[in-house]
Amino acid sequence: MKTVNVAIMGIGTVGGGTYEILTENHDLLLKTQGIDFKVKKVLDKDISRIKRFGIPESAFASSIEDIISDDEISVVVETMGGVEPAKTFIEKVLLSGKSIVTANKELIAKHWPSLEQAAKKGKAGLYFEASCVGGVPIIRALQEGLQANNIEKIIGIINGTTNYILTKMTEENMSYAAALKEAQNLGFAEFNPTADVDGFDASYTLSILSSLAFNTCIPITSVYREGITGITVEDIAAGKELGYVIKLLAIGKKNGTDVEVRVHPAFVPVSHPLASVGGSFNAVFVKGDFVDELMFYGRGAGARPTGSAIVSDIVYASKRTSPLYTTFENNGKLDGSVNISGDLTSNFYISVSVKDIPGVLSSIAGIFASNNVSIESVVQKGKDGIAFIRFLTHAAKESEIRRAISEFSELDKSNRVISMIRVLEN
Ligand code: HSE
């Protein structure tokens, strides 16, 4: 049996969950891992947050230096959130030779190279399982379970807030605004929901996961991003009629040297395993060249699930004889040998409205044909002299779809494009 002394910086929701699991499951960890974990210091600018866990005053840290100078502490948990002062604190801790376990996705996505450099300088470990998909051990799976595979694709529903909103819109016919309000009232969505609904949070996660999956640096700037704010109940209803549900997907694909990384809403066939991931749950679908298809499902946020991921990293950090670093040159730049595809190929759903006059359908079909877009199916409904037409296309280049849409809009000033949504192939 060995004793490992841990410090926690920031004891809010996730830091609190970490403290609870380390104390509630102390004996389990002692029995199964042979490690007696002790929370020796807790740092938080709000003392009342430390007190609510009944932590003795002797464990209150007065500053970051208080933690760094304690030679008995070997692992430091960062659950403060935000970029600063977390970044400065983490770098100081790493340079002092103590390992960091963090849940800070934004920080890893934006500053991973400099943090890893500090870790290498200090011969310390930098672990961040909790930063991606909360309690789902996807990073460990990629690094330790699937390392023998070339990962071909990773497709995730990796933002619980947007999945909750889209599920409410699908199952209860709620408007986007009403579903967002409910998510805010329940504490899923922030007062300013931009990070979630505009896809920033998912793009940070995708940048980290695709870097690990494809063993190359995929900076956030390489990730195409589109959120869910434009999705309407009509889009959801059209999807239902055609056999799809709308999900905010994070998609990473690698084919030779070509890599696609994109976050956007998509029609997901109801038969796809990702279609049944509802509410605030997350899931990551992975395909490796030998293992074939896998899916990881679970809670992507919350005190206890994220605490579970943090403690897994604490155990991991405590057991390794040398720290784990990235398999690729982690310099924040796209590797010259990798080509990020700007012009994506996908099936598309396009809905338009036009004047219901003879020849209108054939003129639209002609525009698609001249732009190399092949139509898979068409549904038309008419009302008051207006035709509402929904197209599903075969796989087409996005540039060709956009050109077709712009030619369609120029054809007649009453022509209107209602929606353009990518379709996930089954
Ligand atoms: N806000 C995120 C979500 C959790 O809704 O899934 C933290 O990344």
C-alpha cells in the first residue's frame, strides 16, 4: 500500500464531486488500487465552498505556493475552470514536478502545447480525461485500448446541452427558444448559452479527441463549426417524416492524409446507434481499422460523472512510472503531412419554397444536375400557390451544393431556401 497526497484547486461542482468520490470511495480505491488517497490541500478563493465539505482548516491552502512547496503532494487537480489563473497555476505546478489532472477543456484545447512543454520540463504528467465527454473514458480508450488501430472516424454527440434542447424539440415539439429556456432553468445551459449552442464546446472537444485519435495536432482553427440556433421545429418534423433525427454531431474522419473535422447539426438515420442518444447524454462512435465499430455512451457533464474521470486520472498518474505524453509533435500547428478537407462531401437535405408554376421543379432539378448534384428523393407539398419542396441528395461536395443553392436563389426573387442540413450516412 502507498499513500498519495492530492491537492484540489477549485472546489466548485466538479472539484466537489472529485472530493466526494475520493472520500466516499476511499476504501474501494485502497482495496482495489492499493493506494491510500488523501486530500491534503484545497485551494479556493471562496472559503465557504471549502467549508461545505467539512474539510478541516489545516487543509485550506492559502496560495498556489502553499501547494507547490508541499513535497508530500504529488498530484494536483485543477477544477477552477476558465483560462486564467488556471493556466498560470497549472504551469507552476507542472514545473515543480507534480502531475496535473484537469477537467478544463477550453484550456487544453487552446493551450495544450505550452502546458505539455511545462509538463515535460518538470518531468510531470498532464492528464485530462475529464475535459472531454465528462464521465465517459474516451481518452483512455483511445490511448490505451485502441492504440493498435488506425482510427478512421470518430463521430460524437458530445454536448449535453444541445442534445437536451434537440431532444425536447423532437419529443415534445418544443420550439428552440422554449427548449433552451428549459435547459437554462434546469442548469444545463448557461445564461449566455453561446459556447454550447454555437458549437464552440463541441469543437474544443473534437480538436482534442481527433488529435489523439489521428495522432496529429488538430488545432481548433481547423474545426469547421456550426451550431443549432437555426434548427426549427419544421426541420425536426421533416427529419421525422424522412426517417431521421437531428443531432449536433462532431465528426472527425481520416482517410490517408485527408482529415475532416467538423461540428454541425445533421440528420441521423433513426437506425444509427447515435440516433437513440437522448436528453443530456453523450456518446462517441469510433471506427478503427481492426476493432471495427464501437460506441461509448454516458454522461458528459456533472459533478459525479466528471469526478469519476478525474479520480481515474489521479489513480493513473499515481501508478505510472513515467508520465504519458502525446504521440505527436504537440506544437499547436497542423502537421504538414495532413490535409484538412475544406470542401466536405456529404448527403444533404435541402428544403425550398417556390411559386407553384409549371416547369419549376424541372428547372431546380436542372440546376442540381448542372452542379453535379444527384437527387435521391423529392417530396413536394403545395399551399396557396406556393410549393414547398424537400430534396435529399446523394453524396455531393459542399461547394457544389452551395453553388446550386445560389443559382436557385438567383433564378427568381420569390425562390427561398428554407434549410440545408447535412445527412449522416448510415
Ligand atoms: N456544457 C457542456 C455540455 C458540458 O453541455 O455538454 C461541459 O463541457
